[in-house]
Amino acid sequence: MSSAPFSHSENSSVRIMYIVCLTLVPPLVFGVYQFGLNALQLVLTCAVTAVVVEATCLKMMARSPLACFDGSALLTAMLLAMSLPPTAPLWIGVLGSSFAIIVGKQIYGGLGQNLFNPAMLARVMLIICFPIEMTAWAAPSPIDFSNNLVSVPLTWLEFDGVTAATALSAEALPSQDTVALFFGNQAGSLGETSALLLLLGGGYLLYKRLIHWAIPCSLLLGVAMPAAISHWWAPSDFLPVHTHLFAGATMLAAFYIATDLVTSPTSIRGQFVYGAGCGLLIWTIRSFGNYPEGVAFAVLIMNATVPLIDYYLRPNVFGSKAVKEG
């Protein structure tokens, strides 16, 4: 089309990326408060590595290296850091961020061309290659501000935290405090810190219409419905609904990972199917798999089905034969 007028949105890919990054800052800050300076260094390591590697790849492909500041590399790094154990060694962050940018993104042609979510692809690679480092969860050791004093625990300043089982592990099956899970007082990754802060950030993205509600709602329902049925059927063998929703990276996946514009379906009907599939796979892997957390595997599996979902559930093109016959 060459004639005006045209309607334009104020949003651009760069603006969207940085808004999403800003909404991730509160849960990241809370995660650092919970787990200590090692978590902060891990986040910064992932961010710097991702930007530098992206600039290098762009330079090698004869593109402008300044495109590394479009926010996509930073967002990938933040999501990867939030999926890592807070006490993971820094070389894990370097290796994971490099893999996410090179193999997960640039090898497909760069921003908008990748089939799989780069951060989740890197997480799956790390957990398969380095299972010990990727499953060493640390118990929270927050700074104490009570009694008008500031008490910093020694573990907050160290890089070797006290290990603990995640809320999704078999050891945690008997009972879980809903309030503690909701506010983030649990062992796990930075993305498992506060369901409340992730909900607030996701709500803001919905309010600004940067994401559609179809994927978050269908994903949460896809997790909650089988969890409710299985826990009602065998409460001693299956985790309750609130644990599935508030523990692990469920909230992070619902609002930030599965809603990735590049790797999710374009149609609303397709997004419902995609989100429900992610949720069901998350519950299935958690309940029957060897890994307590199934978000990364579930998202990558559903990423692979997106072309098929789009093929069958995409809306009819205006003026097409299907529309005329209808």
C-alpha cells in the first residue's frame, strides 16, 4: 500500500523490550535482597556477556554493532539470570548468555527470526550439561531491618549459600505456606522470588497492551486444572494448586517467557492453544519427570509447534476464498 493515511502505534520493538526489562527490575532487586551479592553479580555477568556477544555477532555479520542496545539481548540475559540458581558460578552465566545469543538467536538470523526462546534454550543446555551446578538451590538469607537495625547475614555476602530443596521438589510435598510462596520466601532461582511482583509487572504489561491476556490466562489454567484434579485424587502424591502457581517459574513463564512475540502464535485462538499446552506440559514434567521444574522444556516444546498452530488457527485473510464462501 502506498497511499495515506496510516495509523501508527507509539510502540516499537526497542521500546517494548526496555519496558519489559524495567518491569523485571523489582523482582530482580527483591531476589538480590533475598539471596545476596552473588545473585547481583550473576545478573550483571549475564547482561554484560549477552550485549558483548551480540555486538560481536553483529560485527561479524557486517551489521551495526549498536543494534546490541535494542534491548533484546538485555531481556534475554535477565530472563536467563532469573532462571539460574542465585549461587551459580559466574562462568555459568557467561556460557549460558553466549549460547542464548549465538545459538538461540543470531544463528537464526537475529531478532525476530528465532524459532525457540533463547533464554530457555540456554537454560535447557545448562541443566543437561551441568546438572549439579544448575540444581544447587540456596535458602533465602535476606537482610534484617527489624528493631531499627540493619543486620546483613554472612551468607548474603558470600558466594556459597546454604542449600535447600525447592518448593517443587519431593521433599516439599507435605505442605507449603501459601503466603511464603506468594511473597517469595522460598529456595529457588531469582525468577521464583516473588509471585506478587511478577504479577504486578505482568499486569502492567497487560495494561499497556504489550502482551495479550490469552497466553497468561490459558497457561495458568493449563497448570491449575490438572493440578487441582490430581491433588484432589491423590493429595499425598501430587502438589497442590497454589504450589504449582506460586512456586517455580510459573508466573515468570506466564507473563514474560511464553508471551515472547517472536516465538508465540500470532492469532488469539492459537495463543489459547499454545498457553494451555505450555501449562499442561509444565504440570506433566513437574509431576512425572526427573526435573522439579518444567517451564523451560515445556516452552521449547510448544515453540516447536507454533508454525503448525499458526497454519491451522491463523485468521482468514480479508478477501480470500474462505471468506467469500462464508
